[in-house]
Amino acid sequence: MKIILSRKGFDAQSGGKPSPIFPDGRALSLPIPTSARSPVDFADVQYAGRSIGRLVEQLTKGAVSADRRCHLDPDLDATSLPRPDGWKPAFGQEGAAQTHLERQGVGPGDLFLFFGWFRKVEPDPRGGWRYVRGARDVHQLFGWLQIDKILRVGSNVEAARERRPWLAGHPHVNGAWHSSNTIYTATNRLALPKPRVDLPGGGCFQSGSDALVLTDPEARTRSIWRLPGWFLPREGDPKLSYHENPTRWFRRGDWVRLKTVGIGQEFVFDTASFPQANRWLVRLFTGERPDADNL
């Protein structure tokens, strides 16, 4: 099985602010704003039974309005919008990032782990939410999708909507897209080699576990991660794509520190040579902090 660490949600160029981590520890990835190719506004999207439109306006100080269209992708939460029969989690990709996934041999059964830029928020005495002063910026995992089917949509989005009406609200079947336009749909249930984890094939993490935080707690920037020691590249072992340069990796006791690249959306890691990977995944999904090498 391949793991794909996939960067999504608000960033410095799209949205301009971190996504929020609420006081209970749950993280909400804010979909990036767009001007086209989406039938959905921020005001349409629900989280915990409420529209995220006002939240987005508050955190961006009005730079992104509630009536702005948003690119809800990956689309992982069944409660985000009214859903037609047959809906399931889905994720779209195109262009260079899609080409990278193809070259890495990503296919059915492989697992996307979505991460993004996050910061803690707190209730604002004036109403709504605000960022916690002095809170750290971190890269954190917020969701997953295990691949069931790979749909080669291309530019003929009308045909894709007709064949699969449950996808009609997805941005990758709306508007103009490149011929490489592709949608990954989720399995019904998450299937890890062992032990069994009883979860759907795609969804959002509901815990506030530190296990989901990728950023090294001692680092000054969110782009430096702390990973289990077995991630450290070894001669002949598969590497995390885009991170083949050995100078990016530093052994720190039982852990490894990684200086991540600033570009790229999809970082692929083949777990075939690493039995520890499955135990690490199980601990992510159960909310435990993974030990370094002794997983």
C-alpha cells in the first residue's frame, strides 16, 4: 500500500490564513476560495450543523466573504452539504500533481492522508472566533481517503455528472478542466492489513490527538516535521517523493526530522518495505501518539 501525504485547504496563496483548530482539539480544513468551477459557496458548507461562511469571514477579517465560491475538495464529510443517494467521499486532481500520482503508481487500495496549515482558535468576546494569540502554526492531518475507483473525467464533465449523479456537486465535474482531470472515490470501509479499524473509507479525523500533528514541536516553522524513525531513507528503500535529497532528513534520537519542500501537493511513500507503517496508521486512526521506531 502507498501512503500519499496530500496538502490541501487554506494556504498562504489561497485563503491567506490557517484553518482553525477548535478548543476541543478538532481541526476544520477550510476549502480554498475560487471564482469558478464550483457550485458551492462558503455559506453552503456546514460544520457541526452550522454554516462556515461567517467563520471564514471572521478569520480572514472579511478578505474572503461567505458568498464566495469555494473548492470543496477533498469532499470527505457527508454532513457538509445535502447529499444525493449514493454519495461517497471523493477527491479530484489534475495537471502536474495528477501526473506525479500516476508516475508513482498510485492506485486502488492506496491511502490519501490529507494535511494542511492550522492554528488554534478561541471564542471572540465580540462574537464568533479568533486565532489564539501566540499559537503556533502547524501542519496537521485532517482527513483520509482510501482509493476504490479512479475516474478519468477529463474535460467532459457533463458526461461524468450524467453517469454518476451523486458527484454533481463536486468541483471536478463542474466548469472547464484539463484532459488530465481525475477523481478518486473512496472505498466503503477502511481496509488496513491489520488489525481491523472500523471506519469508512474516507472521512475527517474527529479527535484532537497530537498524533495528527506533523510539525516538529521544537521547530520554529510548520514546514519542519517530526516523523517516526523508520521514515528515514535508507539505501535501496522507497523514499517519500519530492524528498529524496538526504540533506532534508535529520536523525533525532528515535525520531526523524524532515525539512519539507515548499512546493508540491502529493508526497507518495510506498510502505511495502516498512511493516511499521501499518501500526503507525492504526495509531493515527485510534488517536494515539505513535512511538518512534517501536510501533
